[in-house]
Amino acid sequence: MKHFLRSLAVVAAVAAAPSFAVAQTAPAPVATTAAAAVSPQANAAVKELLDAMDVRKMMIASFAEMEKALPQMMRAQLTSVINADPGADAEKKKAALAKVEQVLPVASQAINRLFKDPALIDEMLVEIAPLYVKNYTVAELKELTAFYRTPLGRKMLALSPRLSAESMAIGQRIVAPRLNGLMQEVMQSAQGK
């Protein structure tokens, strides 16, 4: 059971990781502690960029896409891990797969609650904003803001959540078999010692 829960947590964390990549394209106002070291011009430029990018709306849309894809991804990954376990006979695998189906809806609901918590987005934005101040000049922040206000910039923002979700599914499809093979090697190596 511990192995199953650990696998579930790993799958959820891996599946959620791309949301942070999407979120990192979205700066926010600088946190109070970081604001002291940041110029008022940089703070204003980051806020302007945040407004131009509709960051909160984009993150909510990304989370919504993840909520749709995550249960299937978790099921596929956990099924692969269970089926690849050389130490489990057919009956144990069947029982573990039944447990996945029992626990998956509860896990999905918990993850959905997490994604719907406005504090999550607030915290992410506060933590991400200093990265933009650190890596872009005020002039560059203003150029980015101008771009995101163009039709192409708006289109890019509108498509980002869907492209992220589709990219995540592609990554899952490509990475999962390799992870399963690696897990089998590790388990066989551990049993051989």
C-alpha cells in the first residue's frame, strides 16, 4: 500500500510539473520581501506585463486542462508501474489495479481542489515574479508587454493552456515507457543484490 501511495504521489507530482513551466511564463507583482531590492520601475513593469498577459486567467485555464488530463495520465502511469512489478503475481496486480480504480477518483478530487485554491496561484505568482525582475531589464519587460498586447501575443496566450496540456500528454506518452523500463531495471537490480 505504501508503494502504491508513493507511486500515486510521484505520478501526481510529475503530471503537475508542466503547470509550473506554463506558470513561469507568467510573472506577478514582486513579493513584499523581494520588493525592497527591486526598483519601482521594475515593479511597475512586472505589474504591467502581468496585466497584459492575463496571468491569473491563463493559470486557471492551464489548471483546468490539467484537471481533465490528470486522471487518465495517473491511471496509465500507475497501471504501468503495477504491471511492471516482477515481484507481484497476477492476483496481486489485479488487486492493485482495483485499488487504483478505487483511489483514483478520490485523488482526482483532491488534486482538483488543490488547483481551484486561489491561494495556490497567488503563492506561485509571488514566487515567480522575482525571476522576471532578475532576468529581464525594465526595457525588456516593456517590450514583452507590448508584444502580449498584439494580436499574435493574445493568440499565443489563448493557446498556451491547450498547447501545454497536449505537450504534457505527449511527454507522458514518450516518457512513461522509458520510466517503466528504468523501474524494471532498478527493481531487478535491487532483487539481485
